[in-house]
Amino acid sequence: MTKNKENYFDQVYQVVKLIPKGRVTSYGAIANYLGLKSGARMVGYAMNSSHSQPDIPAHRVVNRAGVLTGKHHFETPFKMQELLEQEGIKIEKDKIIAFEQHFWDPIELEKTL
DNA sequence: AGTATGACGTCTC
DNA sequence: AGAGACGCCATAC
């Protein structure tokens, strides 16, 4: 398979789809889980490509500060905040309140095993 | 084909 | 302690 580019792009999609409802994670957390400590940018960029994926809750992925940096890439800049609020997450000034409280890390998956 | 930029994060000065 | 620059891999022009 020469064109089988299972980049960590696909890995990111899998992890993002595994994010439990009402929980959020950060780009760095995913990158760290995949082993890319500095590849946080790629995680976010993968989200940009997430338009090719049907079930990518990109609204559950925010930056390290819990800020909805990518909200502008959604259907509407308010869609991201709306989706998060629907899951019980409060947002203020595009920032998640009690971010660490809703923070979820893919590492917990293996840790729970 | 090469350059520039990007939904971030960490290191260094 | 605050500000600036770099790194990561891929896509776009």
C-alpha cells in the first residue's frame, strides 16, 4: 500500500472521536498521547481536515488554555460554543470555564485499562 | 519545486 | 517574570 498514509492525522481523528460527551481535551494532550510533543499544530490542522470525517467533535478540542481558538472554523463561530454548552460546559469569552474540570486526556484510556 | 502559513506548545533570552 | 523565536508535519499557493 503505497498510498496508505496512516499519518497521525488518522490517529487524531480516532482519539477525538473517543472523547466522552461533556468532556474536552487539548491539542497538546492528543499530540502527547500520540508521541508528538510538539505536534500540537498538526492536531489542530487535522481538525481542519476533519471536514472529511463525519463524526469529529472538534468542538471538544481546544488549546491548552481552554480557549476555543478554532471556533472560527466551524459552520458558525458560535456553533462551537453552542455545542459545548449543550453538553453542559460553560463558556465565557470563548474560554471554557473550569476547563481542567472538563478536561479529558486520551491517556486516561490506557490508564483505566 | 520551493516558500509560507497554520484549530499549539515549549524553550530560551 | 514577560516577550520572542522555534519546532512539528502537512496543505496551499
